[in-house]
Amino acid sequence: MIRSEDQKKCKFCNKKIPISQYKQHKRRCNSQLILNPQNHALMSHYQVIQQFLEKYNQLYHDFLHNKTVALIGPAESITGTQKGHVIDQFDIIVRLNKSLPLPEKLREDIGSRTDVLYNSLNVSDFPGENKFQSSFLKKHDIKFLSCPYPIEMDVFQKDILNYIQRNKFEMPFRCVSLKKHKTLEQSIQTRPFTGVSAIVDLLSYPIKYLYISGLDFYYSKYYSSYRRISKQQQKNNQNNYIHQSKPQINLLKHLSLFDDRIILDKFLDQLLYRKYYEVTQRFNKLRKNMFMFDDPALEQFFKMNISNITYSLQHLTPLHNEKPTLLITNNKHIPKKPNLYILYICDNIQYINLLNKNLDEKKYIGNFFYKKNKNTNVSIFLNPYYIQSVKSILRSIHIHNCNIHFLMFLILILYSKENHYFSHREIMESWGLSIEEKKYYLFLKKKNGFRDIDSLQ
């Protein structure tokens, strides 16, 4: 790593240059100065380019604002999907690298137009294929050409400048910012694929939503008219000294769960969420003896499963229907409401009797606790074997030392598939879930795995 004291800032392009290379760099920058008629230097060629790129980035913001966007990759997984008519309904269709011209025979699968092309501009990869002219892009009605890499980095700069020299901004052209690229690269610890860089770039703008299809991280080949590669090339593309696919898959999974604007095609959905689907299936196969009782009346009530059931730390509003609501909580300040029955979380039934004392209407129907020992009398408690089964399954998706609130959430939706509800806002803001717990929770929300009272009201 070069220390800052071993670098010098160029007065023409403002880049920090190693002192050993500074003179050579300065001569090159100086030779690119733009002169006015009096031969006075106005600015460097590089500075002019930066101004153009900055202006087109502003225009790109306006171009994408409040638009529906489809990013369509060249993966073989898109063939046979018959989604072309759906793709064509999007306001903006984005494609990658060498997608043009679109193969006529695949238009029923991939759509019939392209509005934005993200192209790496790398002319050394299959020489000549990225040496297109503006006329080629205009012929295919491209509105914006975007480079997924920043011009400030030497490894990309030559190719970008080469394109600009040939085409001189004859059509809208811009690059991903250096800050955005470095943040992305640091988060995944590898150079992003063109598709991943495009996704992160598009999500940084105020779009309505982003549909992603034909992008599969080389789990299938390209469709044949895009490019033919061998199985070994496919494997090499997944992981090599430049790109690593796994951290990028994890990134897209994270983004797709936390950003509601993202819509995945079926292939990507299965690829990203495979483990979550497996965990959910294992949960559904568990036996239903999750609760144990000291109170026979409560046992009979639970077996009937006729009430709405929820777990909350806050003042949760009951659903507006005829069913009673059973609330499990450790918040003794929740007011008693009509048709609301409360199980208070504590290990002492005598304390419940004290809380109910002198009340006009009985507020607590019993107590709930997580563990039962010989010295406690608990109306209802969790079967310890069931708890261990749930925790064992969660470990396969990296959830260890499971948050007790999250455990209750999972058990209640398994106990009552239909008669339950929770507050999404409370879960995300007040339960103190870990990132991995939040991700599985958001997967269940995305797949309508529980009833969210915030969306019902």
C-alpha cells in the first residue's frame, strides 16, 4: 500500500500520483490541456470529461426517477420463460455487455427492446466486441450507455477513455461513481460482476421497482446466441482471481430482502432462498406438541385453536373480527380490551392472582413461561424438546442463540397457520433481532408466511 506521504496531487487532474511516477504523469496531463485562442490553459482533457460525466449522471437520475425497471441478463435460465411481453411493459429495460443485437428467436423470453446498456467497455475481452460506435447504439435505440466501473481507477480508465475518444459523447454516457464502486467492492471483497454493479447502481436512484431476470451468477451458461462457453469456462467465470460469485449472491439476497423494490425471477428466487425454503419445509414437518400445560382448561382452549393469537411487547390493536384475541406479553401495562385475553409472561402464578386482584374484570387468564422446573406452577410453557428442534433447524441458516422473541414468533405461526398476526414495525424496531434473524423473518414476510397487522389496517 502506498503511503499518502509518498504521493503527490496532480494540479491538472487532481489525482494522487506516486512520487516516482509524478513527472511522467504530469507531462501526459499537460499534453492533454485544452487551450483557448490565446493559448491559455483552461482545463485538462480529463477535467472536461469529468464534467460531462457529472452532467450525464444528473440526467440519469431524472431519467430513472419513479420508473419501473427490468434488468435482463443473458443467462440460459431465461430461455423458455415466455416473459418477453411482461418485460416489454416496464418503463425502462436494462441489459448487460454484449446483449445487442437482441436475438429475434428469443424475444418471447427476453423482450424486444433495450433502453440502457451497462457495458464494461473492456476491449481485451474477446477483442473488438466492445469497440462499438455510437451509431450502433443509436440503431438499437439506446437511451443511456452506462459503464459499471469508475473512470478514476487505472484498471478501467484506459478502456473508458478509449470509448470516449472514439465517440466523443455523441450519446448519453456515464460511469458508476468511484465512491459507489469502492463501497460495493469493500462489502463483497471482490470485483463485482457487471450485473451486480448495475443492480447496486440502479437501486441508488429513486426507481419504483427493479425486476431482475436472466442473471444467475454462472449457475447456468449464457443463452447460445449471446456467447457459447464450455462447462469449464462457466465454472471459471463463477470464481477466479478477479470475481467471486458467492459473496455477490449473498449481497443480492440481502438487498432483495431489505429492499422491497426488488422483484426476482423464479430461477433467482430459488437460487437465493434455497436454504430458507428448506428450513421452512423442516419446520412444517415438526409435530405440533409445542406447548405443555399445568392448566387443563387452557390446554383444551389451545387445542381448539379458535382465537387469533399474537405475541407483542407493545399495545397491539386486536383484529376487527368476531374471533377473540389471545395475547402473550411481558408488558403488564397493556390495557384490557373487549375480546382480548392476556397470558402474562412470568414464572409465578401467584403474581398473576395479585395482578388480577381488585379488578372489575379479570385481565390475565394465566401465566406463560419459557422453562418449567419443579418449583414453579405455570399455566402454559414451551415443550423444551420442541424448542431444541427449532433451534437446531435455525442453525442451518446461521442463527445461533436464537432471540426469544423470534422463537415465540416462529412457534406461534407454526401453531396457528391462519389465526395469528404480528406487527412488522414492532418486530423490526423493538425485538432486537440479529441480521440473520431479520433476513429469515423478511423472507417469511415476502412469502406471506404470516399475517402483518400493519398491512391489514
